[in-house]
Amino acid sequence: MKMYPIAKMFCCSTLVFGLVGCGGGGSDEPSLQDPLVVTIPNTSTLTDLMISVSPTKSKDFYLLPDSDDFANIPQDPMNPITQAKVDAGKLIYHDPAFATEGVALRAWTWSCATCHHARAGFKSGLIQGMGEGGEGFGLKGETRTWHDPDTGTQDADVQPVTSPTILNVAYQDVMLWNGALGNASNGIINAGIDPERLMTEGTPKEANQEGLSGIETQAIAGTGVHRILAFPREMEDTEYYQMLLDAFPEFSRDELNKSSTRAIAAFERTVLANKAPFQQWLRGDEFAMSTKEISGAEVFFGEGGCVACHQGPALSSPVGATEDQVFFAVGFSDLDVNEIIGEVADGVRLGRGGLTGQEADNYKFKVPQLYNLADSDVFGHGGSFASVREVVEYKNTAVAQNDASITKLDYRFVPLNLSPTQIDDLVAFLEVSLRDPDLMRYEPTSLPSGLCVINNDSTSRADLGCD
């Protein structure tokens, strides 16, 4: 540990805890003969570990850019990020006014943010995300329930897997747990899949025919799946109309649907956890992480081997990753059909294999990013864990939940033999160091439509303080 007298470090500076100046002054000032001392964790071991496992041999490989540093945010060349696109996309993403494609009586009550909002780390806040037909919100989406006394559950907009976060999604080339969305002209992950499987007409995968990256493709497919019209006729009399014309001068007035989905994607690419303590430490703030968190990071990048699967700035997969760097079989269970609305189809259970049709891909799912995990209690594609600690302990013992996946498990899925202290430290790193405390900066305070941000049903309006 390095020990520094604060009086020496901050001479002639004002500190938040009241240490003012150096020398002189009255009796209320701290004595320089007995200076207040702080401890800075020795980070040389962590730095060396990060350098050794980084493809660039620099810890900056794990640095997230600022959200307005568009030049350094991964993006689709066919949809370059601009501030005008981000501004429009941020509003459209959160505005229930675009939800007009479902049952008329439920129109204008949900949005993209219903299942991917800041309060739950841009996940849904509950195991099964629920768009149209859901009601309520709670504090972070956890109390949203199905409510449709007229039609039951057959029209429920719910998913057979948990809702992945959009946080740091710029570092993922393909979307969904099985990577089904994304077919960029320069993409490599889905390049070898039979077009009939990758672009199946009449399914959300049809959006892959656009040749865009995963985020843009998901914005197109998602607005359809979740009954959100990209640009409803009612929006022509709002400021959205001119915002999109200004943001996308290359598109005509008849192409506002294209404009709005690409604006959503541009916004999503800027949703980065760049204020997390670990990111501040990477930027040179030695006080950003505690000794315990530093020790946990050493487990992550060292003995725990977590970095073998969680790479790049988002600790998901690096830009330009291959298929083998993105999808892993680690034996997680699917959603419990006894506790959800709907079913889990066989193709969904097979993960990547359900898309590619290759047996070797069965039970592989996309590796998730690791920031702001502590904002939710839903983990895994089947929500089979309720805490970060549960996931860490599962990986430590390496006993698969899903018996059907046992013959397909990744070779790295082996017992880690971490000590209780190492587990505690690793959990601290994941829950504290990787948590950006200010994700609400990505949520608008009001919308041009005047509707409640995120959800607009009566119960949600009360929960969100809109009434």
C-alpha cells in the first residue's frame, strides 16, 4: 500500500472533508505534525494483469469513451452517429406515443424503455419483459404485471427469454441472446449463416435484409415485434417531424420510419457506463476503487479467469469479435414455464444452435456485458439467478443448471476454486466498481408528446410520478 499525508498531497487546496490550506491558520486547522492520512490501494498488480491479458497490451483497451465522443464509439458506417440523431432517438425511445400498433384501447401506454430502462441498468426490472398489455412499473419495473381482462394472455407482448440490457451495446455486433439480428456488410459473426435462416421472411429476422449492424437491425425488428410504429401519422404534427428531417437529410419525408429506427440505434450506442468507478480508475483516479474492489478486479483479470469470456471495454466481447468470442455454453437454465406467460420454444432453448441449425452451437448464448448488474435482480437468459453473488458462486462450482447442455459446455466452464474472500472481493468489483451511478442522465425528463416517460398506463403514471 502507498501511504500519503493528505496535507502533503493537497497543499493549499480545499478538500471536501474540510482540510483547508497548508500551514498557518488557527487552532481548528489540522496539525502538519499529525497529518490526516489516506490509503491508496497498490494497483501495480492489477495494471500488470490487465496489460498481460489485453490484446493491445494496454489497460486502455478496457476504457469506454465519453458518450459524446462519437468518433470513438463503435457505429454502423450506414448510420454514423450525430448529435441530432441521438437527441431524436433518446426521445422516441422513451415515448409511449409511438406505441400505436397493438390493441387500440392500450395504445400510447408502453415504449422501448418499458423493457430497457435506466433504473434497472437498462434491463426490464423483472424476469419476463412485458410491453403491450402490461400495467404498472414500481420503482424499477419490478411490479409490472399482465392486465387484460378482455382477452386473457394470448395477446401478451412478453418474451421467452430475459430482456438484455442496451447498456454498452455499441460493443456488440449482433443482438438477441442467440445473435439473430445483425447482418452488416462488414460483419463476420453471421456471415456464414444460410440466408433462409438469417433473413426468414415473415419473422423479425427479415430485418437482416437491410444489411445493417445488430443495433440498427434490432431497432427495425423491435418496433415491429413490440407493436411500436416507427413513425405514426399522429406524429406529423409534433416536433419529432422536423427533428427527424434535420437529423436525416438523406431520407425523404416518406422515409421517416427509417429515420426514427436509426435515431433510436444512434441513441443506444451512446448509452455507456463511462462514469463507473472502474472507468474513473482507468482515467487516473486512484481513489475510485477501494482496496477490496482492487482485489476483486485482480481476481477478475487474474485467477478467476473472468476476462477469458468478458473482454473489451464493455466486458462483453471486443469490437470485431468472432463467433467463438461471443457465444458460450455455460449451462444456465431457461425461463421456468410454470412461472411465466407463454412457452419457451425448442429453438429458443437451443440458443445459438436454434438460429444456425448447427448442433455444435446448441445451448450457446451471447456473453452479456457486466456493467450495472447491481441495478437488477435478474441474471441469465432464463432469469435463473437473482444476484451477482449467485452467478459468481455458480461459476466457481461449475455445476450446470441445464442437464441437456452438459455435453456442450464450454471448456472454460470448470471449477475456479476461489476462496470465500476472493468471491467477496470479486462480487464487490462487479457490483460497485462496474456500476455507473448516474444512468438517469440518459432518460429525458419530459417528452414532446406530453405523455409519461417510459409507460403511460394509469398505474405506471402513478408509480412514475406523472400524475
